[in-house]
Amino acid sequence: MIAHEIGVTHVADPLGGSYFVEAMTDELERQAEETFAYLDDLGGGSILEGVYSAIEEGWFQSEIADAAYAYEQKVSSGRRIVVGVTGYFEGNDEDPPEILRIGPEIESCS
């Protein structure tokens, strides 16, 4: 599960010196700081005012939708394995569970 869902197999020793974990933490911090800077700019120097503006503009919903779409694309294409759902489920002789697929006609509805 850890190998496929976190990606620890992409490095020789994921916890050796904790460089892999530090790199993931640094990336998360970079993305958070980018978001805070955007909200600060949007709010004219106030993150709180930026949050209010972002809510009114639908920015948070858009970010969530974009992330969900990118994740679904990876899962659908097989680039991302969800253990127990798209791979490695019990009873290898059974068919995989059916996955809900949203077609373009539904995606385009707002």
C-alpha cells in the first residue's frame, strides 16, 4: 500500500536520513506558502480578506475540482494505483470493483 500510494519505491532508502520525507514536507510547505501568498495578495495584505474574496469568486471550489480531476485522470490511466480499489484487491480471480465514471456531459454541467 505504501509503495503505490506514497511512492516510497522511487528512492533507494526512503527514510535514510529522512531526505525523502523532508522533500515531501518541503513541497507541501512550498505549496501552502504559495496559497497563503495568493490569498494575501487577493486580500490586499490580509489573508482573511483574501479568503473571503476567494470564497466569493469560487476559487476554493475550482482548486478542489482541478485537484480531483487530476487525481481521477491518474487513477483512470493507471498511473496511480489505489490499493484495494484499482489494484491488489483480495481474490485476484474476481473482477475488480466497478468504478464510477463521470462522462464529459456530466462534467460540463455547472
